[in-house]
Amino acid sequence: MLTLAKDGKSDYVIVISAEATQPAIKAAEQLQYWLEQMTDVKLPIVIEDEDDIPAGKSGIISVGRTALLQKEIPSAATEDLGNDGWGIAGQESKLFLWGGKNRGIVNAVFALLEEDLGCRWY
């Protein structure tokens, strides 16, 4: 089990690729916003290969088809998910969210929020 935030603090950052698509950027921003609403902790969004991971941050939430996804789960990085398909996987202190060409990554983020974290919209 991953603890994304506790007592107003988090060891996690949200990582996106330097070549992130607009849906991946939007998905990362939505994830950041809704996690902050749920935990009162705003996770930083960092760009892979450009930004250093801030001090004290050991957990990573990879959003989209990042180099880290390609390295850690190569089959997922090359998987054809169509336009709206998505995937979620966890490894140690890393959480990976990826998706198809259109809304797939957004679907992955909202599936995590709804199905795994219990977030609801009424």
C-alpha cells in the first residue's frame, strides 16, 4: 500500500515527460488539484529530465508515457490502449498512470481517484 500523504505532508511528486501531451499535462494538473482537495497537500509537478526531484521527496507518481515508465514497465510503455484505454501500476514507492492517445491518461487519473482513493463528485 502506498501512503501518498499523511499529517499534511507527502514524500511524492508528480512526474511528466518533457514531451508530455496536452491530455497528460491536464491529467497531472487534475491529479494535483484533487489530491490537494483530499489531503491539503499540493504535490509538485516536475518535468522528467528537466526538474530535479525536490529534497525530501522519495515517491513518484508517473503520469503519461514517461521514460521512467519505459524503464520500469517496458510492456506498458509500448502497449496500444487505443484512444481511451488506461493502465495503473505500482512498484515500491512509484505509481504509474498511463493511457491511450486521447483521454486515456485522464481516464487513468480519474479511475485512481474514484476507484482507489474513494473520491466522489456529486
